[in-house]
Amino acid sequence: MAVRIAELSRRTGVPVPRIKYYIREGLVDHGERTQLNQAEYEERHVRRVRLVRALVTIGGLSVAETRDVLTRLDRPSPPLDSVLGEVMAAIGRPKSIRDDAHGRAAYDVLEGLAERRGWRFHPENPSVASVVEAIAVMYDLGLEHLLDRLDVYAESAERVAAADLEMIGRLAESDAILESAVVGTVLGEVVLDGLRRLAHADASGRMFPG
Amino acid sequence: MAVRIAELSRRTGVPVPRIKYYIREGLVDHGERTQLNQAEYEERHVRRVRLVRALVTIGGLSVAETRDVLTRLDRPSPPLDSVLGEVMAAIGRPKSIRDDAHGRAAYDVLEGLAERRGWRFHPENPSVASVVEAIAVMYDLGLEHLLDRLDVYAESAERVAAADLEMIGRLAESDAILESAVVGTVLGEVVLDGLRRLAHADASGRMFPG
């Protein structure tokens, strides 16, 4: 099949101007030019536009982050172990770790947690800065009691991560592995956060019936 | 204590123009005017600016969502049960549920999950639309195998939500309960997502040593 941009838009649910923007930004390939001002798109364009939409619109990645991730996904037969790490790193931009008193206290909390659970990760993993920042703000607001739940959070994160990796390990082909890892990480967060809020709704419904 | 805006900025880490923007948008009260073009701020302003920063900058809420949440937090001695639900609803804007074939398939998946786990929630809970959208995109991309992990996600979400509610239940005073619920929900997501990525890093390090 080869379709015009209007059909590409219809099949992906992404408006034409936004598809053109993705093409300008290098996230989606140009179509095959057939006549002046006409281009035709293939099945691979449909898939690519859907993937970009998943990362940008639903996952909340920036265009720059999305470009980094896709560049790594696009390399021909990459060595799986190195690319998996690179792709995951590209999903979060490096951030500096907050370095005032509450930032350092938060870092100690995270370090203690990692030690208790035997987690090993690179200290420059962008998630370190995110977690430290969120914990530091709990200290800023005098809401340290929110940290009581940290080990429950970590245990749940560990179970979810193990299920993710187990699923990835069952996939045969490396393309699908990388795409699944990226989409699974980004959309997995949306699902996990949404389910947590639904579970909250259920639990508060039981706490305050009626 | 009563301080100028420069000191308010220093103590909260929020730049002066941004504080002025929060004041213009009604998220933070005006200071007490002392002379022409001078205003003084109290301890409650420090706390409020930090809370707004937590919700907007770290939690990623929009200014409109933040205003909704704060309006509900600000009511004098509100009945806890109704306000808790309202505050949680204000964190997520109502969205329409995707209604094409994959959207309906995704809704069925979520409904089945809720039935298996005995969860009850309002069908207009904004998280329903988010979860349905994310699952529908997995169908769009032909990555349905990502759904294998859904029950593990739900179980983890349930444990985390139970720990959250248990923590809330231990708090004595209703102001702290509402603020803790809001901050705990918004920053809790940042912590949970970050820990999941760190657990991923640990698990892939074990899968691909070196």
C-alpha cells in the first residue's frame, strides 16, 4: 500500500499538521515524492507515526528525547546489551542532583534504600535526580511522613521491573525487544500511575463509604 | 518573620518572576503591602510557594489543575470524605475515553482487571481514560504482549495505594491529611516511576553483566 498524508492521518489519529511537524523534526521519514507537492507513505510510516505519538503525546517525552530514543532504535542490528542501556538512558535527560541540605538528605535516603534492596545502578542515571528531587521536596514541606511508604514503593517497583524484564526476555527478535522496552517503559508508567489512582479511589471508597 | 520577595525566592528556590507569575495566577496570596512597590511575605507564603512548585514543576500539573486543587485545600474545615475525593479528581482533568476498536478493547481489558481485583471506582475517574489510552496504543503498535504484566502492575498499584491510605489514616489533623494526600499522590508518582527505572537498571545489569 502507498497512501497520501490524509490517509496516514486518518489511520494514526494524528492531525496532518502534526505529522508534518514530526517529519520536519526528523522523527518520521519523508514519504516517497510522486509529483510536485505529493508524497506517498508506506505501512512503516503508519507504525512510526503511532510510535512517535505514543512517546510524545501519551508518554510525555520531549521531541529531543524522542529523537534520541528513535536514533538508537534505528541502528541496524545493534548489540542488544549496550543499546538497551542507551535507549533507557535516552528516555530521561541527565539532570544535576539537588545539592542543598534537603537534597543531600534525600540522596542519603535513596542510597540507604538501594543498599537495603541490593540495587546497583549508575549514579548518573537520570532517575536518581528525579527521585532525590521529589524526596527533597517532601522535606521542604515538612511532610517526611510520606517517606514511611518508601520500602513498599521500592518493593512494588522491583516486582514490576522483574515482570518487565521477564517479558522482554521472552521476546525473540531484537527489534521488538528494543521497541517493547521503550514503549513498555513509557506507557508502563502511565498504566502504573493510573492503576495506582484507581486503587486509591477503591481504597478511599472503602474508608469513607457513601 | 516578614521578608521581601527576594528572600522568599532564596528560601524556596523559585525565581522572583515565577513567584510573581504564581501570584498573578492566584496560586499564591499577595504579600502585605508596606510601601509603594514593596510587599512583605510570611512563613505561610514560603510554604505555599514550595507546595505550588512541588505540584507544577516536579509533579507536572498545569496551572489550572493546581488552582483547582488549592481551592479545595483552602476551604475552612472541609468534610474530609468529600474533599479527599474532590482533590484527587482535581489532580486529573476529565478526559473522554477513546472509542474506536482498540479503545473499546482496552476498556474491556481494564474492566476485566477491575473485576478480578474487586476494584470499585467511578467510571468518569480521569485515570480510566489515561489507562485505556495507554493500553489502546499498545494494541495500535501490535505490542499486546506488554499486557502480560498487567496483573503484576495492578497488584503493585494496590499495595502502594494501601500503604498510602494507611499513612493518611494515621494523620490526626485534616489539613495535613489533604496536603499529604495531594503531595503524596503527585510526588509519589515521581518516586514510584523513578524507582521502577532504577530497578530496571539493576535488573538489566544482572541480565547483561559488564
